[in-house]
Amino acid sequence: MRKILLTIAIFFVAFASQADEGMWLLKELNRQSVERMKELGFTFPIDKLYDEKNVSLKDAVVIFGGGCTGVAVSEKGLIFTNHHCGYGAIQKLSSVEADYLKNGFKADNMQQELYADGLTISFLRSMEEVTNEILPKVPSVLSEVQRELAIDSIFDELLAQYDNDPFTSARIIPFYSGNKYYKVVYDVFRDIRLVVTPPSSVGKYGGDTDNWMWPRQTGDFSVFRVYADRNNKPTKYSADNVPYKPKYVVPVSLGGVKNGDYAMTIGYPGSTQRYLSSFGIAQQMESENKPRIEVRGAKQDIWWDAMTKNDTIRLKYANKYAGSSNYWKNSMGMNEALVKLNVLADKQQLENRLSTWINSNEKNKAKYGNLLKTLKDTYAGSTDMARYTTYFLETFNNGIELIRFSNTILQFDMDGTEEDKADFINDRIIESYKNYEPKLDRKVLPALMRLYEKRVPAEYLPDIYEKIRTEFGGNYDKYADWLFANSQFTSLTDLMKLLKVADTERLTKDPAMELALSAKDMGYKLSEQMISAYENMVRGERELMAALMEMDPKKNFYPDATFTQRMSYGSVKGYKPRDGVWYDYYTTEKGIFEKYKENDPEFHLQPYILDALKQKDFGRYAAEDGTLRINFLSDNDITGGNSGSPVFNGKAELIGLAFDGNWEALSGDIIFESEMQRTISVDIRYVLYTIDKIMKAPHIVNELKVVK
């Protein structure tokens, strides 16, 4: 059921293209897009972009980890991606004594490269349309939930052949609102090693303050290497493995970018909702974004205070904080941008035009007559419940860590084999506890539970609230003290002892498990309350898309992002964020010094880095005017998941790595605004300069195919 509820976030697709809007499937490029690409300066052979039988550019663009993009840049398996994409792996390899987040890392040779346990890199093998193997088998009389369950069952059959292959990943992805399906298969490499990463002072320069902002001076890159067996095939980690030889290696350009130059990204954008109704947008703003902002803000304040005072906690929570903060600020920016860009008004205007079209003849009335009213009533009737659900998820699923650990332990099979138990403990429990600080979670718990009680009606409080009221006088701090003093889940050592001797009944009596089970029961109740509305939303949004496509049959539609390989094309250009202000398309090292604040956690740089920049020994990495270009803007259409995406010039040479969008257009997941929406990328020359001159790793630059 949880899987079904989550699909609403990625379900809606297709918005008619305008200007250079679109996250296009390389396999479905249309003539109009190709012509436009050539107009903008694309000269690379079109048939070299995507080809499953022959080597093509698509073979160089990879899924990095579970939610980013990377690009192959050497014959020995080097992968460039963002620093924030490699952040979790870098953190995992770090310690207080060897703090690679703070100080950076470089391997002088392959023997020094660090194995990043658990990190994967996936290369696209194939995309095969399987629509005819799915839709004819799904009865039209099914409800939306029944339909998804039936389709899931068919998915399982079509993917069964890959179940026992740890080096192949296969998914079936819906496109065009479930009117087309592709089976997408990847080769998964599991021996990935860290090669170079700059200090976080470079890789995250500007921190949360500059996140989503322009102008920017962030060296957001890291370098990893893929290893394979002697036959160049994916395998598990071994000291005997050799560097992987990619099918396609991208040349790296020192030519730089100028205003108006062609820019193209290929990557794995996560999800967009470009066709969401005005009613759905309004609910997302009020019932999802606002509660998320409030709860994460409260949690992050507690985390940040502890992180700035203790290096051990900083290392443990660095990646968790970054992930939470990213979407916290995104939610704020999205709401602000949706208002400033009048997105709701534009959607309502479109829906008014649709209403006129529907009422223009009896055929349309019969098919879509109740569509808009049903959507409006469904969202209006579920707004409050959707808000309560977001508060619940942010508090009990994403906020209090001990609850998440308890839910994981619920999946532990007491009767399983010793091998299965050991694998579960190593993979699911031990790794989680490595980055856990009970004293910090002890502070978060009462703060979030108190906030939840203030924002949600009493009928949606988990039963544990009654225990807190009767046994602790409603004092959340006293309850937290008692829970953390009496639970064996707060210590990995104590938990391991408990798992060895306890049965299910004893586990459920632990105070932490009591809290988790109470929250789980309320989660089921909230889900049940939302099911009816969910079905009407999905059905209504699907019919809305169909109606608009019928109304405007000559428009080109592209599928919403689904974490599948996509291409966007555009140009290098600045933008006008507000009246009287113009943002240029690039930044230089001068901006680093302008923002620098000694010992500031976001704008400090180590003295040796400052000294190197002051010397201006930029060599071949300098722009024509002698400056070092740091970041640049383009009007490419990207979203989350595109982080680490290669940015190509017209010759398909690497000119940068995309890492962010701009604050003024954080409505981009809902609507593309061509005059305002920009992609922020790190200039590849700054990447190479940092590797060569700052990290003292020229041998890595020498490994690349560098072109002018």
C-alpha cells in the first residue's frame, strides 16, 4: 500500500514543449528537437547519441549511486560526478583522524584508491518497449489501486529473469501517464573506488546559504574509478580487479564557454510533475511543502548546533544533514517561485480553456464533463488530511531516527538462517548505527513530537501520546529521558545482545519498538483515510492529461522525469531575476574572495587554497581574460537526479558538471519557465585546475582526453 501511495508523487506526465523545454528520451528524439539542436550549435552526429548496437554517447553517462549522474572520462574507468553526490561515500571513508570531508583526498596511484563499500555505478544496457506485454492484460474495469497492483504483478513476471543477478538492474518504467512502458536494463558495477575529492570548503563552498543560489563559486565535483574483472565485466570487490574500460569515453574540453554557446545535458532526472492540475499544485504548496519546511527546520537546527560543536557528530551527520536540508530549502524556494511566477494563475487559465473545449460539444461533455469539478472537490476534500500525513511522515518516518531503526528491526527474521541473519545485521543495522548519535536523537524526539501534537488533531496522535500524558504528565523531555535510558535499541552492542536471545514478543516490549509500533498503526490509519482521495486524484489527473492532449493534438509532448536517461538542450546564458538586476552567465575566482569569511563553516577556505588562487597560476585552465571561471549558467531543463550530469558543447565534449538550479525557478518540477530557469554547472576547467594545482594530482588530468 505504501508503494501505491508514493506513486502519486511521480505519476503525472507530459507538458507541451515550448522554447528549449524538455527532458527528452534519446531514443525518442523527434525531428523538431533535432533541428532546434542544430540551430543552437549542435554538430555531433545524431546517430552517435543513442545506439544499442553500436557505441554511442549514452554509454558514457551513468547512474552514480542511487540518485545522481556521472560521466566516464578515461579509458581506465574514471568517473566525474558532483562532490555532493559522492558525499555519502566520502563520509563513510572518513574518520576524525582521516577527515576526507574536511581535508579532501587524492590517490597518488591506483593502489591508494579507496574502495567505497556499498557504492554502485550503473551503465545503461538497453531500453525495450514492453507496452503491448502489459496494457492488454490489464482490465479496464479495475480501480486505480487494483490497476497498479495488476501492473506490478506483470512487472514481476517480466523482470523475473534478473532476480538473482547482482550485477544487472532492470526496471519497467511508465511513460506518458502509463500509456507506454519501457523495460530498462543496467550493468551494475560494485567495485567503485575514490580517487580524488576536494575539501568540502571547495566542494560545498557557500553551504546552505548559497544552495540553489546564483552567483555561485562551488567546486562541486569528485572523482571515482570503476573496477571490473579481467574480462571487463562487473564483479564484487577484489584486490585483483582491474580498471574498467568504458565503451565510450567523453573528451574534456579546455575551450570554455561563451554567452550563447550550445549546452546539452545528459543525465538521470528523478521526477517532475509538469502536468499537475492547479488543484494539485495548491495542495502540494500548502499540505506538503509547508509542513516539510517546519519539521525539517526544527530537526536541522538541533543537528546543526551539535555538528558545529563536535567533529565526531559532524562526520556522522554530514550526509544526513545535507540530504534533509537540500529538500527543506527546495520546498521553500518552490513555494516562493510558484507564487512569483504566477504558476497557479497560468494553470487555471489553461484549465478554463479546457473547460470551454469540453463544453463545446456533447462528445467532449460525455467523456470529460465532470473532470475538473471532480479534481477540484477531491483535492479540496483531502487538503487537511494530506497536511496531517506530511507532518506524520516528516516526524515519525524521516525525523526520529530510533523509529526508523525499530522499523528496520521489525524486518529481522528470527527464524532465518544464520547466514541471512548475519547479512541483515551487517547490511541493515550495523551500517545505520555507525552514523547514529543517541544523545542527539534524544533532543530531536521531544521537539518533533511536541510540534506534531500542535499541528495535528488529537484523533491522529499515535497511542503513545496517551502514555506520555498519563505516565509522564505530558512532558516529552521526561518521556525521552525514560525511553533512551531503558531501550536497548539506542546502543548497537545492547541491540546485538537482544537480537541473539530475544523472541518477537520481547523485542516488541522495548520502549523504542513500542513507539515505532504506535506510529506505524497511525500511519496505516492515515493511509486508509487517503486511499479514496488518492484514487480520484490519479484517475482525474490521468483524464486531465488525456483531455489536454485531445484539445491540442499538434503539440509535442515529452514524458515527465522518471530517473531514466534524458537529454536537454539549450544555451549558455544569464538571466534577469528581478527589475533592474542582471546576472551574468559565469563567475570567477574573484567571487570566492568576495564571499570568504575566515573560520565560517560555509565560506572558509584553507590558507593553501587561498594562496594558490591569489597566485593566479591558472595556466591552460584560465579563460581568455586570465581569470579562472568557476561556475556557469545555461537554460537546460534539469531536476533532482541530474546532479553530476555532464554538460556538453556542440561537439559532445565535456565543458562542465551540472549541480544545481536557481532559486527564482524552483518551480521547475511543476513548470519550465524559459526566461528564468537556469542550470548551474561547475566549469570543467575549474575541476581540472583543482585536481592539478590544489590537490596535486596532475596524473589524473593526464589520464583524460583533453581537447582545446
